[in-house]
Amino acid sequence: MFNSSPITSWEGAGAFFNYAGSGGAVFWFFIAAILCIIPVLVSLKAEKAAEDKYK
């Protein structure tokens, strides 16, 4: 089962780099970071509003 691959050698194998030489990876990194930070900021605002309401 573990030795059933049809690939017998890595000679001549190539690699694919989708965003090699461009700013695409950096762009998507910042998009992902922003999409992770926005819910935190929204939840902090909601918690602050709830805290002020029930003081």
C-alpha cells in the first residue's frame, strides 16, 4: 500500500509557484490578516457597548 505510487524518481520534476515574482502572496496575506482583525474589533466594540449599557 505505501509503495504503490507510480512515481519512481523525482528526476526532472518541476515546481509550481503561483505567485513567484509578484506581490500576490503579500496581497493575500494582508487580506487574510484584515479579515481576521475585523471580527475582533467588532466584538470589542459590542462588548464595550454592552458594558456601558449595564453599568
